[in-house]
Amino acid sequence: MGAIDENALIARCLSGEPRAFDELVAAYERIVFTLALRMIGDREEARDVTQVVFLKVHRGLASYDRRRRFFSWIYRIAVNECLNARRGRRVHEGLDERLVDPAPTQEEQAMRREVADAVQVALQRLPEADREVLVLRHWLERSYAEMADALGLPESTIKSRLFEARQRLGRLLRTEGVQA
């Protein structure tokens, strides 16, 4: 979270200071949304999941164990909400074009969109455990230690899961004719 002291911010939230929760949301909203978007594959559903996560964080903040990292706690809430959302919806076929960064030329933009679509579709076809480690590492840019803490696993397990997940993602992309 950077320069902000999470425990002090949480204490301020628990004391009823409304701005403190706004700061907490501001610090984690992008992370939760990115996780939801990559786990679910739909921008609107990711927004809905993000809102539900922060509602649950607000309601459950008093039960948060401050001996654990806040990121791990909110991450677990977010993953559970993503799983709930995936269980209750239809299969998503495409990727919102607005998710693809604009490229300098139309040809490059079309190629990026094609690759991003293929990656998102392949990501959705992976098992949840593979998707989790890939999203944590490549979209949320978490260290192995942070990933291990968030998932409650040893770093060695994280590294092997990540290796296997990358292999499976690569195979899926090659099957679709995408050079990863």
C-alpha cells in the first residue's frame, strides 16, 4: 500500500472516521478491480464484484486480524466473490475492447486486441488456482512472498504453481495459434 500505515488507517476506520474508509478504498480499489476483471473477464461484473468486496470489507473490518497482512485478507474476500460471480453467470466469450491499450497504429492495435482477447479467453479456461497465481504475479505484480501470504502456501509451491500455470496458458494460446 505504500506510504500509508494500514493499521493506523484501519484503526481510524474502526473509530468511525468516514474519510479513512475512503482512503482504504482508494488504496485498494484498482487492485481489487484488476483481480476481478482478470478472474471474471467482464468489466461490469468486475465493477459489481469490487463494490461487493468493499461492502464486505466495511462490514467485516472489526473482525480483521491485524497480525495478518491486510492485502491477504482483502485478496481472499475478492477471490471468493469472483468465484461466486463466476458460478452464477453465463460463460463470457469476448473481451471488452476498452481493456486493450491503444497502439500507435491501427494494425498494431488490432494485433494487440487479438492477443489480449486470446489471453483473456485462455485465462478463463484455466483452473481457478492457475488463474489466481497468474493474476497475482502478472496483473497485480505481487512478489512470491506476497503471493504465498495471500494464498496461505509456501513460496516453493507458489513458484511451481506459477510455472505450471504459465505452461498451461502457453499451451492453450498455442492451440489457438497465438505466439505467447
